[in-house]
Amino acid sequence: MKMQKILISFLAVAVLACSDEKSLEDSMNEAVVEDTTNTVVEISQEVFEEIIRGIPSPLEISSLIKESGADYSEELINPSENLDKYSTNYKRALNLGVYGADLGYINLYDQTSNTISHLNSIRVLTGDLRVGQFFDFMTIKDLASNSNDIVELLNITTSSFESMNDYLAKQKRGDIGVLILTGGWLEALNLAIQIALINEDKALIERIGEQKIILDEIILLLSVYQNDSNIKGLYKDFNELKDLYDQVNIVYTYGEPEMVEVDGILQIVDNSSSEVQMTKEQFQSIAKLTKYIRTKIIS
């Protein structure tokens, strides 16, 4: 399986931790760790970027939320008024991811006023983090004012975040990229969980269970910076969430692939399937801890 190969490759480069003395600002400019023989090992940029690309966009979960038939709830998003709380790059990066995930949720429900306020929050945070050059906020704002342009709006905002992540990886500011990714993933997970707690949508609960695999990927990325004074607590929280997810089983059933013709082009269809086995008690425990971690992030 591709994801298993990614995990093996990541472990093979001996990613352990940044030095205890390094602040978040210092580690933004480096992506090196020390192994048990005290030799410095540089993280493979290709592996790093491949893991990030393999994690689903928050917009995917947002789409599934809307397909579940759930109504829009403003109480589920991080209020733009919280922006003034984020005075460190650690908080800025995490909540840039949070606001990005919220933006996907807001856009899908055509909530124009909230779109504008969240875009402003994203503009401020990207400026503080020196990555604002990847966002054409005037164009995005114009698109947001017209519900008929929702698809183009989603495409341009998603593309902007992808370009920003590529830039951060190349500039060896990988910790900022990881924090943005982590904040966005957790916010999307929390959105899905809060909706699922209300309507118990089977497809949504299945996707929540599947995040067990993604969580493993994110923890591997966080482990690079686990000795940073800020990230240490986040890393611990995510490992506690992993302990709960480890009780969830994902059963894979192999299906013989087949060749089909689509618009005159032959394509291979994977007929394998998976089933998430998660009890109600396990789901509720995951929901409780996810909300707790999310509250710490946005506070």
C-alpha cells in the first residue's frame, strides 16, 4: 500500500527531534535532527512533501459534511474575533490552518459574510508568517461575493494553500507548514465529529474512523519538532488521541482490479474496500479529546 511505503520511507531517514535549545523561530530555518549516534540527519524534502500531499484537504471533509444533509452552524467555526489572541508564530500557524478549514466549510454553505471575515483573518496571519504573497485576496474576495463562483473560489483558495506549503518546505520552514497542516486537519476532524454527533451520518463516521491513518502521518511530522517548547505539548496531545484511535480497527478487503473504458481512455479501477470498526464509546472518547485539543489551539 502506498501509505505504508511512505511511512517506511519516513522512518528510514531517522527523523527524531530538533535540539532542546532551538526556539520555533530557529527551527523554521532548519529541518535537521540528531540520531542516537549524534550525527545530524537532514529530513528528505521529497518524503516530507509526499506525506503532506497524501493528507486529504479539509475541503474534502467539508463536502462530506454538506452531503450528510447537516445545516450550517456558525457555532462550529473559530470566530474571527479570536485573531487578536494569536501573537506567536506557533499560534498563528495552527490557526491559519483552522481558519482555512473553516473557510472551506463556510464557502460550501454560501455564508458570504463569514467568508469575508475569515479571509481577513487569513490575510493577517499569512502576512505575519511572511507567506501572504501566495494569496490574491482581492480576487478571492470578489469571488466570495458571488455564490455562482463558489467552485472557482474553492479551487483558488486550495491552490494558494498548496503553493504556500511547497514554498515553506523548500525554504526549510517545515515546522510552520506542519503546524498549518495540523491545525487544518484537526479543525476539519472536529467539524465532522460535531456534525456526526448530531445526525449520526454513517459515511461521515466512516471517514472520521479513517483519520486513524492520517493521524499517524501527522504525528510522524510533529515528531521532528517534538522538543520545541511549544510543539511538545501538541505532540503529547496528538499521541493521546492516537492511543484512542489505536482501538479503532480498519478492515481491508482485497478486490481484483479491473480495466474499464472511460471516454475512450482505459483506466484501472481498484475494487478493494475497507470497513471501519469503531464502537459508540470509542467514537465519543475521540470526540471529547478532539474538542479538548481544538479548544487549546484556538484559545
